[in-house]
Amino acid sequence: MISEAQFNKEIELIIANAIREDVGDGDHSSLACIPNSATGKAKLLVKDQGIIAGVDFATQVFNYVDPNLKIECLLKDGDHVKHGDIVFYVEGSSRSILKAERLVLNAMQRMSAIATKTNHFVKLLKGTNTKILDTRKTTPGIRALEKWAVKIGGGENHRFALYDMIMLKDNHIDFAGGIAMAIKKTKQYLLDTNRNLKIIVEARNLDEVQQILDAKGVYRILLDNFSFADTKAAVKLIGNESLTESSGGINEHTIRNYAECGVNYISSGALTHSVYNMDLSLKAV
């Protein structure tokens, strides 16, 4: 996993790039009709229900746009919200509030949707020892925000990107000449480059699970599109040799069944790629 410093750098880059993209050479709508000296106050109003996420991010955006803006937070990331709730007030330069408005709303609407969906999956797993993971199926450019939202919703992050974990999937295995060769080459690569990265290997059937176990040294085995029966058999076969992860088409109707097979993790791309934004508004008061 990436370090806290790396993650914070990603957030800083997202804010800087988003403001660059949105503002360009100036917010001419505000510059045209709002005096530089004008001040105002706005509230973030919830028009939906679920888990709020992005409050801390919004604070960072406001501070980036104008350090003199004052933010009063009434709710925090991870809180349950309903229609009519006020998340925070922001006060100061009217131009600055308007400059930050769209980025704050876009981010918080999506982050809250992801946190809400993740929290729903977490509740479905309650009473089991299985944890829900996100994937790399994220929106290009804002992965850090979406993975942050998963954490706020009670889930856990899978690898952040291609550089912080080794994950040998079906194409890697086929291109490398099979499971044994792919794992052997990977171990040698890590030795040659003096890297300490965990190895996950995808299995498509029970025979491949056994091949992975024979190769040894694999941190987690990903059981891709396994049936419930084969998942149970794989968990028994693997024992304590590696952690286990189920993935592939798992939804809210089947997630509990897979958890009850005894896997350590279930990963779901739907946490980030299939959500409907929470309805939020920033309104002048």
C-alpha cells in the first residue's frame, strides 16, 4: 500500500489539477458581477440519504482556493445523513466560495455515493470474518478520492496502483508461460530490484490453486469467478498457506454466500464504478 505521504501528495495533485481545469485564466462569471470585496456565507445541504464523505477534502479545497475562508463543520466523514441535513458552513470571499463550489460538490457527491454503497456491503458482511475491498476500476485522475471514500464507508483498499503490489492475473500468467514460471520470474525480479512487494496470484480453478500453493510464497490467492462449492473447496485446500480473496461478478445478492465460504476478502469493482451520486447542494445563506 502507498504511504500516507504519497496519498496526501495524490490529493494535492487532484485539487491543483481540478482547479486548473475548472478555473483556467479566471472565473469570469464571478469576476463580471461580484466585487472583489464582497463576502458571503454558504451551507452544504443534503438532499438525499446515506453516508457523507469528502468533508475533509472539501476543507482542503477551500483552504487551497483561499486560506482566509472559514469552515464550520457540523458533520464529519462517515456520518449518516438524511434529506435536510447541513454538513458545513463556509464563509468569506464570495468569489472564493464560488470558485471552489463545483469541485467540492463533484467530489463530495461521488465520494458520498461510494461510501454509502461500501457501507451497504459492509453491513451485508456483518457477522463474518470477510472484509470488502475496492479495485483499480476507478475514475482516471481521482483514484485517491474514490479509495478514500471506500475507507470512509468501512471498506478496505486493495493495491493503490500497479507499483505498490504484485498482482499476477490470467494474462500475466499466460504471457509468462504458466503459473509456476510467472511466480518464479516474479520472485527473481523482486530479488534483482531489491523490492519488498506482496504477491497476489489469480486462480481460475482448483487446479491452479494447487499450482500456486506448490510455488509457495504467495501472499494472497484470488479466486476468480469460482462457484460457492469451489470457493469452499479452495479455502479448505489453501488453509493458512495464503490469504484468500473472491472476485468476479459478486453483487449484493451473492456477497454473503461467498463470505460464508470462509474467504478473507471479497473485492468489488462496483464500489467505485457503479454508483449514483448523492444529491448535495451548496446554497447561499
